[in-house]
Amino acid sequence: MKTYNFQKLELTQKNNWLKRTINSAHFKKTVSYALIGAIAGYALFYFSEGMQAHILWNDEAMKSMFIGMGFGIFITNSPCARGKC
């Protein structure tokens, strides 16, 4: 008859999901691309409309930044960016 030697199972407490998410490389890449997109959106607004009207900030600038952030998030989280195309 065979005898089995069982080892003690060691369970370690990992960080909670929020800390794991924030420390992941994908999250950092998403945030950086969103910031780059927001900066690019503001630059496009300023050089197309804001410079002529001497406007630094208004609702249109905010909309342009949100659109740029959306593109940055889409670039990092699209199926093709994750190799599932």
C-alpha cells in the first residue's frame, strides 16, 4: 500500500484588490496614456480655438481633454491592445 506525505498548506494574505490593481503595470500604463491623451486634447483645443480667442480654459477645453482621456483609455484597454484581436 502506498503512503502519501501531505505538506502543510500555507495560505498568505495578499493585498486587497485595490492595492493589487493600483500597483499593476497595466493600470499604470492606462493612467499614463489617459494623461497623455488629456494633454494632447488640451493642446489641440488651445492651438485650434483657444489661441485665437485668448482662452485658456472653458467647457470646450474640458470636453477636449475628456475625449483625449477616452482615447488614451481605449488604446490601452481595447481588445487589439491586449492581443485578443
